[in-house]
Amino acid sequence: MIVLKYLLEIFGFALLAAAAGLVMVELNNVYRQPGSGITSLEEAMTVRGRWRLPIRMALLSLIPLLAGLSIAVVPAGMAGVRVSQISGTRPETLYPGLHLVIPLVQTVETYDLRDQMFETSMLAGSKSGDSLRVQTKEGLELGLAVTVRFQLDPRRLAYIHANLPQPVEKELVPPVVASAFRDLTPRYLVRELFATKRDEIRRIAATAITQKLAPDAVIVKEVILRDIQLPAEYAKGLEGVLLKEQEDDRMGVELDVKQKEVRAAELEAEAQKARDVKAAEGQAQVTVLQAKAQSDAMQYTLPLKEKQIQQTRLEAAARKEATVQQAQAQAEAKVIDGKAELERRKLMNEADLDRVQLLSKADAEKMHLEGVALKDYPMLIQKIIAEKLSDKVQIMMVPSDGKFFFANDVLKGAMPAAAAVTASEQPNPAR
């Protein structure tokens, strides 16, 4: 909308400038022609017709000019009030946006609603802000660096515009801040102002400034006491005092540490003594309990010992009885073993006798059978001899009549022996 406002105003001024240009051109033409005075009614009508266009253009330019002047735009972060040339300041507040006013009768005065900062400096003539010098209870002059953050009350902009000096941030806030601190600091000493009660002074001054500016539609949000400038001589003396106080504080701290160490040693000794006493008492109690336990244990130990002795005797008697029984068993076992050995030997002798008899009968039967076989088969002896001597006999050719062959001699000698054996094995009728 602000673009539209400017376009209308530019267009109106352009039309007005064009009308003024036409008027200048007509005037120039009139004055340049010699004897140009109006002599007849016809000439007067002609001149009047020439002036109609500039007049119409001038009247037409009033429309966009008045339309543009009737539009008032309040920027963001600002607020405004209508000021009438007839009735004065209007009570309503115009917030950011587009507003309509009566052109040439009403205007809009804007104010910044954002937080504003007022700062003071400690040195006189400083460019960073107004200097603020105050006196203390001792009469010493100090420099204060103060920052006040404030905002105008948007609901009371009409009161601000109609009653307060303008601009408010330069005409009203600085004297109020300076007055609050100058009325407050003479109640305190330099040391209190600088160290111990600095925050208290800031809070009291902030309360006073807020109360003074509140009726004038100024909202104080924060008061900051940034720094304090001490007199040079006092600063030097204060530095020496601070050094001595620091030394005194250091000595006090060291003394406190020593006292605490002594107290700690005393407490440790008392604790050790208490621990020793407790340990001795505990040892005594343990000894008493051990004696009681031994006494109680003896009441059960003696019967147990007697039972153990009785059990030992019974075990010895049992072992003795077992030994006697074992000896008797061993003796009986040995007798049984002897009888068994005698019986075994007897049985073995009988078995040997039977075996010998059986072997004898078997040998006799064998010899009888061999004799019968040799008698029936004389050539069997040669086979037997050949088998016996098979690994030692070499083959050789002999005459077919058998001369010079040792078998003939053997057979000749063997035949009578075989006949004798056969005769001996024949049953004896006398038996």
C-alpha cells in the first residue's frame, strides 16, 4: 500500500507540474507578442479557452494528491497517533499497517515501540553517552556507567505526544536516570557502592527510575550498572587496603587450615583411641566367649571321650574276637587244604597208575597189532623205514633180484623177532 500511496502522490504532483508548465507557456506567449492586450470580447473568450486546460489539469491533480495524502502507513516496530489541526491529538493508537486520514487536516506521528537503550559514561565529554558523575557519603565524586533498557507504552502514545517533551528518549529519560542515582549514592560509602552493596544500589535505583517513568508511559525493563570509576587517590589507597586485606585473608585461611589440621589430628587420635578401646573390649569379649565355649564344649566332650573309650574297647574286643576266629578259620582251612592236597595226590597217583596201565595195555595192543600187521604184510616194515628215513635216503638203482640191498638183511632179522612177539602176545592158557 505504501507503493500505491507514493504512486498517487507522484501522479498528482506530475499533473500539477504539467498544469503549471502550461500556464508558464501561455504566459510566455502572451508577454512575447507585442500589443497583446485584449481588445474585444472574442479575444477574451479565446484567452479564456486557453486557460481551461491548465485549470482542469490542476483540479484533476488534486484527486490523486488527496488520495495519496489520505493513506498513512505505519512501519513494523512503530506505532502512531492521528493529530488533527482542528481537534488535536486523537486518543487511539495506530499500529503497523495501513490507515486512512483526512488529508490536509490530519497527520500521523509515529513512535518507535522497540526496546531502546540509554547509556551513560564515566568520563565527562565522552562520545559514547551522557556522563554521569555522583557523590558518595564521604563527598567523593564517582563516575557511573549505567545502561537503561526501556520501551514506550503503545497504549498511551496520545498522552506522550500531547504532554511530554520530544523526543522522549533524549529529553525525559536521561534526567530521570541521573536524578535517581544522584539521590541514592550519597547514602552509601565508596566501599559499599563499589563492593558490598553494589547490587542493592542497582535494584533501588531501578525501582526509583521505573516508578518515575511509569506515569509518563515509559516502561523500564532493565537497569544495568556496568562500571564504577573511583577517584585516582582512593583507588590507590583502596588497592593497598585490598592487598592488606588479601594478605590478612590469606593468613586467616592458613591459620584456619592449621587449626583444622590440629583438630583433625586430635580427632584422629581420639578415633584411634576409641578404636583401640573397642578392639580391646572386643578381644576381651572374644576371650570370654572362647572360655565359655570351651567350658560348654567340655560338658559335651567328657561324655564323648568316655563313649570314644568304650567304643575303642569294643573295637579292640571285636578285633581280638575276629583275630581268634580268623586264626581258627585259617587252621581249619589249612587242615582242609591238607586233606584236599592228600586226596588230590591220592587221586593223582591213582590216575597215574591207571594211565600207566592204560598206556601199557595200549602199547601191548599196539605191538600186537603191529606184529599181526607185519606178519600179514611183510612189506610194511620197508614202508615204515622208508618214511622214517625219507629225508635222508638218496635214490639209487639196484638190481631187481635185491642183492646187496640192506633191506633183505633187515627183513631177515626182523622176521624172527616178529614171530617171537606174536608168540608172546598169544594168550597163555595157564593163566
